[in-house]
Amino acid sequence: MKILAIDTSATAASVALAKENKIEGEFFINTTLTHSQTLIPMIDELMKNTNTDIDQIDAVAVNAGPGSFTGVRIGVAAAKGIAFPKNIPCISVSTLYSMAFNLSNVDCIVCAVMDARCSQVYNALFRCKDGNIERLSEDRALSLNDLADELKEYSEKIIFAGDGAVLCIDYMSNKLNNVELAPANLRMQRASSTACAAFLLFRQGKTTTADRLMPTYLRLPQAQRELKKKMGV
């Protein structure tokens, strides 16, 4: 079984091709180039360099949110476009859940965080133990202060991962003595971890069709929030 995985949920973008227990190839880029410039060329090169045809793909996985509204839409649109013509099953992966797989071999609490602006983060907590991942919270948007208060409940090592990791460690390092940053090579969300999460979801029967695949947002886009505020809604 082969899964093509996509992540464009934040500034970095990546694509990966994986068999179960094997990453056959991955492209990762974290520059100022837009996802519309980098994503399709990366997919084309990945398929070519792994000598893989689209007919060999059994599922397309994508980090469907939370994350950048534009980035998530681009990733989901690409997954839909690849899957629809061949009726390939799609797997919607939580961006935060995928990040826990970066650190699945470390016994710790993974605090997956993405910068949601306005002193808030998109967050979920996971316990990694003996290679297994246990979800401790749902995906949510909350303030840095509320997250810090919640993390005080844990005595285990807490590792921050995601594009909000540095923001959190700067805010909390003087409040908590059991927190640390994930190493740079494991810190950001990436498609190889999306693929690892997708294999588990596939075995659980959690697939969807291309036409039903949709972005997952935890709050409205800023423009809509401002409009509702002006309208007093």
C-alpha cells in the first residue's frame, strides 16, 4: 500500500510518498516561496524520483487543518485534484496529530502548537510512550496563558513542536521547568509524519472521497471575524 501525503498548513511545505514502515521519498521546503509555486513541482519530482505512477497510489493524505487558511485550502485542493480523477480514497489528517509522530520514539508529552496570532495558538496534547501515541486533548484554539496553566498539571517532559513552538517556549520557559523545544529537524509539521498518521487512520476505516474532503478550521478567518464584529453578531 502506498500513500501520497501533503502538508501546506503553515509556512513550510512538504510532500512524501510512503509504504507502511517505509518513507520512500520526501520533499520539504521552508522558504518565502508560496505553496502555489512549490507544491505541484515537488509532487511531480517526488513521483518521478520514486518511479511511481498515480495508479500505484492507494490513498492521498493531507493535513487538513488547523493552520493557515490559505495554506490548508491549497493542500486540500491539491489532494482533491489528485484523487478525484482516479477515485483514490482521501485521508484527512489533523495537522496537530501529525506532529506527534515527529516524536513518537520519545517518551514525553508532545505539545503541538501553531501560531494562531493574537496571543493564541492552535493546540493539542499527546502522550508518547513506548512508540504509542495517546491523544490527551481535542484540537482547540486557546490563549498562551490558558495553555501554560493546563501544562502545569503534567510532571512529565513536555516537548513543543510546530511553528508556534518557539513562541511557546519563550512565553513559558520561566513558568515551567519541564518544557523544551523539539530539535529543529523534528519541530515543524511535515508530510512524512502525515503519512504515518494516515496509515493508522486508514486501518481504522477513516477515509473519505475527494468530493467530501474539506478543510478543518478551528475559528473563522480574520476577515469574517472582523465583519461579524462590525455587524455586532
